[in-house]
Amino acid sequence: MAISEKRLPGRRQYGNWKDEYQAKLMDAADAAALIRNDDVIMMPGGTCIPHDFSVALSNRVEELRNVTICLGLALKLYDYMQPQYRENIHIETPFVGPVERMCLEWKTAQYIPVHLNQLALWMDCRKPNVTSFVVTPPDENGYMNRSCFGGLVPRRAINRCELVIVEVNSRTPWLVSDDLKIHVSEVDAILETDADLVEIPDIPITEVEKQIAHYIVDMIPDGSTVQLGLGGLANAIGYFLRDKKDLGIHTEVVQNSIMELMELGVVNNSKKNINRGITTGTFCVGNARLWEYVDKNPKFWWTEVEHNNDPYVIGQHDNLISVNNALMMDVTGQVASESIRHRQYSGTGGQVNFIWGAHYSKGGKSIIALNSSFTDRDGKLKSRIVPFLPAGIIVSSSRNDVEYVVTEYGVANLRFKGVNQRIKEMIRIAHPHFRDELLFQAKRIGWFS
């Protein structure tokens, strides 16, 4: 007998979905009471983490033992995440934001290294038995929509879960998709909430980012299909594409800059050779205006990340330009995008998926963007291009896969270049203050005579 039947005795089929909806409706405390020791709960991230359910679960955290919650990019800190409850509930996450960074410090969470297109494979291995997520109100046929971050929760994992708890929030947008629909008959418990969705505002664009963006814009021909990674720099690049024509979008994350480009007609997807006329993505990060824009918008098509980030799917787009960020690189081309030394800062994400997808694309380009320098806590200028990556830092993308690297000082093409050629290219785009030292270190190491 399925756990959902054990926990919810007397389940029966109703004549129509509206009756079934009412029968499954309960308050958050009753839904949280269904959770048991040793459960593995799968949640999405961002605005689709169920707020009322998470609060209710926090209220009974002391009663539970060894419950695991798989989620990523939480936007609120719930009580069950606090360090005193690490034996009660712990978190596994494939992506780290500010909340997860605190949890990692507290040892209430651990990071799972995984490419985004392999989230479903991770869930196949992890075998969650409970899932909970935010949905829209049902349509006239009883279908709800898993909304902004729903594409990060694999449908096949939902189907295997013994208990499916959804939190209906009328504030969340309906994303046009077959993958993100879920019928009232497919869930076990329904909560209703009017909780506010947390907006993620644009980060102000710096002068350095403007310079980087101008180089990258020149590398993107009219008619290209573009992928922009998550974060301020990638979003900034999007805003500087306003003078382009007939761009397409195939990306994992839709941010505000993509919305603006679509509104301006710059992005019309008219040259895409698959999904022509449609912006394709998996999840969206932004503010209320973006949610209103994507809501039931037929100019978008949303798919689960396993499909969207498949390098072979990406590579079917001709002239696919992939733009992703780095925190640091060494002079041979190794890319560190997710950690500050041993401390996990973000996640592997889909960077490698799109690097490979761009390689498969006819006319494709893969671009890594980074600021050439940063100022440390003591006010000292430091280079982000280094002879050796610091001990403990994570290599997100192999130097074997890197093509173009862009800083505010120019563009380096590393593809199929020898090590000493790569070093010369990387030094050329490093901050001028550090170029002599980088060259000195390269000679000392023996890369140059």
C-alpha cells in the first residue's frame, strides 16, 4: 500500500475534479503532520518552495528525525534550517544562494555537485518519497501549473513519490508548457495560500560590466540564438543587446533583460531552426513584472531541465551563443565559477551543458565572462586571472572545453591553442596591474623560456 494511502486513509475517487480538489484541501499544519521520520522530500527552488507548508514543517521540526529536503536557491530562511535542528532535518542542494551558504556553514546542508541536466538522474538515485511545491490555481479542466521553478523538479520523480503536496498560490504565473502541468487527481494534499512571492531585483550594472558587455555584444551576430547564465553580469549583457536584430533565446533561466528584449522586438526567435518563434527555457528569476509577462504567454515554451539543458538539444540551434560567468580563471583556461576556495558560493549549474551545446551548434560560440580583478576586504586589488587556482577552489569547466574568454580588457580565444599561447592570451586580457607578475610567474614555472 502506498504511503499516501496510509497517511490519508479513506481516499476515494470523486465524480469530478472540483469535488476531488475540495476533498484534498487541508491546512498547512495537517499537511506537515503527514511527514515522518526518514522521509526524503523533494522541493523546487525560489518562488516555488511552498511557504505555508515550510512554516508548518518548522513548527514540528523537533518531533522529526533524519528528514532530508532536496531543494535549491531558497529565498527564505525557515526555522527548520537552523543549526540546532541539524539532527531533525537536513538539506541537500545542487545550487547555493545566500540561504544555502548559511546552512552550509551551520552544517545543516550539504552541496551535491551535479550538472543541471542531471537533476533527474540525481533524483533517480536519491529516491524521494515525498514532494511539495507551489502551483497555480487549476484551470477549467483541473490542471495546475508548477510555475517558475517547476522545471527543476523531475516529473518522473514526482510520479514515483508516495505523497504529493501542492500549495496553490494565485500570485504565481502559469508557464506555457506540457511538462509543468499537474492534475488535481495526481496530488494527495492541497493547501491554499496568498503568501507573497519573493522578488529578485536586478543588480546595478557596473562600469566594468558595461565594458565586458560591449565586447560580448560584438560577438553576437544578428539572428543568433542566445543563452545567458544566471546572475548580474549575464543579465547586464542582455540589456546591451538592444540594437541587435532577430535574436532567438534558448536558455535555462529567463531574467528581466530577456523580457525587455522581447518587448523591444529584438528577440523574436524568427531565425531559430527549432522552436521557431518561441523563447525556450526552464525557469525564470526576476520580479512581479516578469511574472506578469510570462503568465500564459504563448511566446514562451518551458521544459524540464533534463531536456532543455541536453547538449544535443542545445546544439540543434544553429549559431547558438552561450554566455556564462566565472569567479576566477587560471592562465591556462581552467574556469572556477562556483566556489571561493573551499566555500561553495553557487553551483555548477548548466554552464558545462551549454558549453558543450555551443560546440555542437553549427556556428556556435561559447563565451566565459569575468571581471579581471576584484578588491578584497582589506581594500587591496587582486587579479581574477591567476597562475594557479587557489587551493580548494572548484574547477567548474575544464580548460579543454573553453573557447572564448572576455574581460573588460578584451577577448581571448583559447580554442585548440597550446598552453603557452593560452597564457599569452589570458595575460593580454588581465588587469594591466598584474600582467608583468603573471608573465614572471609563467616563466618561473617553466611555461616560457
